[in-house]
Amino acid sequence: MPVVPEEVLARQKTHRYPYCVVWTPIPILSWICPLIGHTGIATSEGKIRDFAGSYYVAEDDMAFGAPTKVWRLSIEKVPGGRTAYDHGVREASLDYGGRVNNGDGNNMCLELALEGERLCKSGDCRAGVAFFQAAIQAGTDDLRTLSAIYSQLGNAYFYLGDYAKAVQYHKHDLTLAKTMGDKLGEAKSSGNLGNALKVMRKFDEAVICCKRHLEISRELDDKLSEGRALYNLGNVYHAKGKHLGRIGQQNCGEYSDEVKSCLVQAVKYYEENLNLMKELGDVAAQGRACGNLGNTNYLLGNLNEAIHYHEERLKIARNFDDKAAERRAHSNLGNSHIFLGEFEKAAEHYKETLNLANQLQDKAVEAQACYSLGNTYTLLHDYTKAIEYHLRHYVIAQQLYDRVGEARACWSLGNAYTALENHVSALHFAEEHLKISKELGDTNGQATAHVNIMDLKKILGIETKDLSPESEKLVAMAANQVQPSPGIRRYRVRRKSMEHLDLIKLTPDSKQGKCTGADNHSNNSTVNNLNKAENNQNEEEDNFFNLLTRFQSKRMDDQRCSLTLQNASEVVADKKGVEPAESDKVSNGDAQDDLLDLIMGIQSKRMDEQRVELPNLPGLCRSSVSSDSGQSCEVRVNPSTQLDDRREAFANEFDDEERGTSPNKKSTVPDEDFFSLISRLQSGRMDDQRAKLKK
């Protein structure tokens, strides 16, 4: 039971705390985490003993000042009473007096790190990061403990979305692993670094790291690590292919050779991973590989292969009762059947997606499923059901404040109501579409809405006001299918074949065709004069450089040293044409020895300057790992309290490409490529469904 502050103040005057455990805050660390502090224990006479430094237990001189908290121990519960109590305190003092304490660092660093690990495992990564940073501030000379801290800090920052810091700490981890000669640690840290670089879209660097992970894993014959490396490599190539494929609006299988090459590489590594996981009997990992193989084959246009792998993914997810994975598999199967024109099958899978989203209570995914179902029933010409699902999507988008989702819902509802010839409702949603598009600054959406509003008002016989110059420009853009604003590829108003697009000419048309007749003669003479001037200038420059070269070559000869040494008498003799003395000739060997000694001295100094030192890393205490002593670094590991090696704890959870959008994203519409697909499939049908004016 803590003693009240008044009693603490009273005891501070006498500086005696018999049978007490005392506590005092540590500057900075206690400010970050109030639970952290420095403790001591008092004898029966009230004299405080505390572990104040390496090989030193202080008495009545606490390292961080007088106690601020005191806990009274029950001496009556100690067998042997006062004598046994004092004996125990004395034995503990002798024990800790023979231990190393780096500013109270090693023990404190490990305790802080273990608490940070516990918080990260419980899902509170932000608090875990605070404890890991405090552990680094405390410092340690245990390289393995520090390596584990770096690894988990990198993982925690990755989870929090701070990828730059994740890369920083994974690099520290990799440096320490190389310093210790820890091959497995180097492999794992390389894999983690590759994952972080992939998210930052530094794909080439990520490939290098992941290939290093694979290479070391195979050297060590570590099948589990090899499987992770193969999976990560597939992820990197998959992400790179998707990133490059976002340029333009291609159907699946209609990508450039560069994109296809990335996706083929992804398929290769995913297949190797799948085979290895079958060999190891890891069914959960097989499911992840199947999901990714389905997605990559879908992008390559291998739709039947994609459906096969997604069905395998669905079976495995059901065996594990993994509702989230089931939902993703159904959604991916729906997309694949859409491309095959099997709209009824697609609708069934989207309905399963909707049911699972409701079970998972994921409103954003529920809205996406409703949006997909609305578009699918539009393709099936069942506009009543299409409106039902688009309205559900519209309501959820409003609840989640997703204005982009609202705009797309309004556009889809306007088209569906137009197909049912409910032009009043269609006009309402077209106007809402225009309003939201203006808020978003979506010029292409505004153009689409303007065209739809004009058409609907003509059908309804409503007089249309003259459009503003800005609106006329937008409508003209829609009619001519001008490329939309950067980053916005949402709507298509009129179909236009890409074959009619002209390439940009390097020479403007206004400047072509003018050099004819007399102009040609004038231009030729001008060119001749320019060539002559240029030749003269080049000749002058050559002469100047030749002169400069001659001067420099003379200086270089003067500065060039000869390897043959001559003593002073030889030099004088050579100049006078006299043979040097015999004694002088004998001393020439000694001069050569002196030269070798001089060279060796210079080289040894250079070697000392180039000697590898332990890197200057945060949290690394150099008291017992100094490289200046010439001794190897002592790596100390406490096996009973060692941090878990969780270098790949987050790899499968947050780097799974089959998951699609990130968990923090609250968009109520599917990925851009799926929306483009629906738009293209609908574009031809919408012109057929458009109501025509009666003459």
C-alpha cells in the first residue's frame, strides 16, 4: 500500500525508509511513460541500496535523486525477521555489485521492449512504438535485443502507415544482422525491407531485397523462409504490374509487354510458393497463393485459370471459416464471370459477397457489393433490381461521407431511371451528379452530367437556359471525348475508338511547309554560314585544347616521381660525370629499405582509417562493444527474456495483394479497373437505351 505523500515528505527529512521499497522518476523516460522509474530497497535501519551503475550499488545516494514514492514491506511476513531481511538485502547488493549496468540500460531496455512487444501483439501499435522508442533511449549493448527492437519497430511503423520510418528501422535491423553475421536475420530483414519498399513503389529496390532474402534462405536450406521470400517476390512483381497497368483503360489481358512481363514473373513466384507450401503442408499459405494466382491470371486475361484458383481459394477459406477470405474470393469470382459475359453467375457471387459483408459488419464492402450488383443487373436489363442496389449504395455512401461514391451512385441511378423512362427521377439524380462533381472538381463528371441534364430536359419539355461558356466547354469536351483531368478516369460519355487519335507531332503544323522556293535558298545559305562559323569555332577550340594539353603534360612530367632512389653523392656524381664512391653505393640498399618502411607506415595508417567499426545506431551502447579495442563485439543474449523474433509478423497480414484495398480505406466503390470494365460494357448499351425526342 503506497504511503501518502505527506509521510514521504516527512521521511525525506530524515532520509530513512526502514523496510521499504522506494521509487524515483527517471528524467525523460518517466515523462514518456509514468510507469517507468528507478527503484531501491532500504535496510532495517532505513539505508537505501540501489543499483546505480556497473559493478556499483549505492547506499543512501540514489542515482536519480530522493524517493518520491515509498512502499512499506511487512517484516512480520519474512521468515527470520530483521536478521533474514538484512541478510537478503546484503546478498542482493553483493550480487548486483558484480553486474554490468549501462546507465541502467540493458535491463530497462529489455523490460521496455517486452512491454512494447506485448502492446503490439494486442493491436495497440502506437503505444507499442512509444515503448520501443523508450527502450532505444535506455540503450543496450545486446545486439540481438536491439535487432529485435528495430525489427518490431519497423513492423509497427508499417502497420501505422509510416513507411519511411519502417524502411529506416528495417535498414538498421539489416545492418546489425550483417554485423553479427546472422544470415537468417539478414534474410528476414531483407524481406521486410522489400515489403516496405514495395508499398512506397520503389519496386526495383524491393526486388533486390526480396531476391537477397530468397538467396540466403536457399543457402540455409530454410524452406519456410524460402516460401516467404517467393511470396514476397510475387507480391512485388504483382504490385509493379498493377501500378504500371493503371495508365490508360485496358481490359484484362490488354496490357503492355512491360506490364505482362511483371505479371508473368508474379505468376512464376506464386506458383513456386504454392508448390513449396503444398510440400510443407501449410494449407493457409496455399490459400493466399491461390488468391494471388487468381488475381494475376485475371489481369493477364487467363480467366478460366483465374476462376480455378479463386475457387480453390474459396474452398480453403471455408475450411478455415475465414469469412473475410470467402468474401474476397466471391468478389473476385464475380469479376471474372463478368468478363466472360456470365452475368447470372457474377450476380450470385456478388450476392454472397454482400451477405458476408453484412456478417462482417463492413459497411464499405457492403456498399461495394451493392454497386457491383446494380451494375450487373443493368447488364442483365433488370433495371428495377439495379435501382434497388444502387439506392442502397447511395445511402451507405452518404453515411460514410464518400462523395465519390455518391457521385457514381447518382450517375448509375440516372441511367437506370432513364432506361425505365422515369425521366423526372433521372433528372433529379443527374442534377445531384452535377452538384457533387463540381464539389470534387471532376470536370469529366460535370461534362457527363451536363449532357444528361440537357437530354432529359428536352424529353420532359423543360426549357433549357443558355449554358455558360464554362458549361459549353465541358459539353464540347464530352462530345469530343477529351482526356479527363489527371487522376480522374471515372466516366465515359461517348464511345470513340482509340484508332482515331492522332499522335502529337514533334514539329508544329504552323511551322511546316514554309521553307519552299526562295525560302529554301535563303535557309540553305543561312545553314552554310552557320556551319562555317561552327567549324571555325571548333578549330579554335581544338587549338586551345592542344596548347593546354602540352602545358599540362610538361607539368605532369615534372611532378612524376621515379621509383629508383639515388643518394646525394650519386646525384652529384651524375651531374659531374664522376663515378660515385663505393661506400655510397652500398648505402643505396638501406635507402630502399627506408622507402619500404615509409610505404608500410603510410599504408598501415590508411588501413586503420578504413577499419570497419560497429555502426553508429540508435540505442547501441558502446561501453562493451567498442571496436577500438581490437576485440570482437560481444553479443549477449538472455534466453529467458529474449524478445520474440517477429521480423515477419505483419508480412502476411498487410502485404497480401489479394486483399485489394487497404483496411483503412472507406471507399464505397470497387477498384478503378472494375469500374472502367462496367463503364465499357455499359457504354454501348446506354446509347441503345437513350430515349429519343419525338418529332
